[in-house]
Amino acid sequence: MLTVRQRLLALLTLCLALLAAPALPAQASGAPSGLAQAPTRASGAPSGSAGARNPVVFVHGYNADPGVWGSLREDLRADGYADSELFSFGYDTHQSVNEVLSGRLAAYVDEVRRQTGAARVDLVAHSFGSLVTRWYVKFGGGGPYVDRWVSLAGPNRGTSTAWACALWDQACRDMTPGSYVVKNLNSGDETPGAVRYATFWSNCDEVINPDDSVPLTGATNTPVGCLKHNDLLGDDPTSAGVRAFLRS
């Protein structure tokens, strides 16, 4: 439940947001949306894994869908990844991180591992997906099954822009500074276990406020310059940094 002060702050933020440009990322055009689904390989893609690489599981952000990963998937394919090593978790972004979404991601990762025979996966998340994946790793039993974790513009310490929809949307409440999800994820060790962590953040991000909400203690934190929130998804230097980390 929101306190009276939080409700008033949410209403004020909403009014300001309506006067300005929309704060949260728009859904990618032409890409299917929907709930979490079983992993599927692209038709005609070779089965099995090439070399010792981990399968990569992409987790999109709020109000988006798996279509946002087109550019990074193409770059990974150019690096030698097969479609059979690249998976996109699609889900309803208006649900709770800890009560619903991390459990659905756990089931998805289990199916990816079963399908590929891999012991562990690499997770690459954008925005809200960073909270979903972090909860899975820290509290959802995912630590032993994740090798590398990457966050692009994740609200890892919360973002004040989420107050614009916090009154009616659970995921927005989860993204607010000091929320149950944010508080627990950042209590104790922010980057627990043997997982290797990396974040990429912009000092011009119009969605993540403050900008330094993204970096985590114990992670490889990379500033990408002045990029808008969704521009990290198609930025060549950011892609190169992500791919170098996955090779490390």
C-alpha cells in the first residue's frame, strides 16, 4: 500500500509527466508482445551450442517486448552465435518482480538449459528487466545457473519517473526508489555469488533518475556517454562492450 505522502507524490509526478514527453519507453513497433513463452529456435537454425559459449537470454524492459533486441542479436550473430544460442524472454511488464516475474523467468531459464544442454546462461537485461533478472539471481535460485549478468539502463536503485504510474501499476511501484524490490536487491551484497556483473549507463537517460541508479558495487560499470534510454539498445559502442563482456 502507498502512504498518503507517496500518493500525493505520485499524483504530482503524473501531472508533471503529462505536461512533458512520456517518461517510460514505448513498445517496439512491429514486434509481438505477450506473456512468457517457451523458448523457441528460429526456423532453419542449427541445433546445439557452438564451442563453450553460454546461451544468452535477453529480458526486455517496461512496456516493451522481445523485438527490442533485434540490433544486439544481429551483432551477436555476426560474432558467431547461432540463433539456437539466443533466446528472448517475453512477459507481461505490469506484474510484480518478486511475486510473479522472477519465477516465470526461472522456469524459462530452466527450459533454455534443458533445450541446449547448457549448465549456465548469460542474462542481458534492459531497464525494468534488470530488476526481474536480479531478483531471480539473488532470491530466486538463479545464482548457480547464471554466468554473466548485464544491465542496460536498469533502475537498479529505483527511478523517480516510475512514480508517474505507481498508483495503478505494480511494476512501476517496484521501480520507485525505496520500494520493497529495490530495497531488498540492494541490501547486503549487491552482486552476490559467482555471477559476473556488468552495467551500462548514460548520463543523459531521460527515464532513469538519477542517472547513477544503474551502477552496482561489485559490477563492471561502464558509462556510455549521452544516450537516451532506449538508444542503448542500438548503440554500436554499447553493443561492443556487451559482447566483449560476454566473451570475458
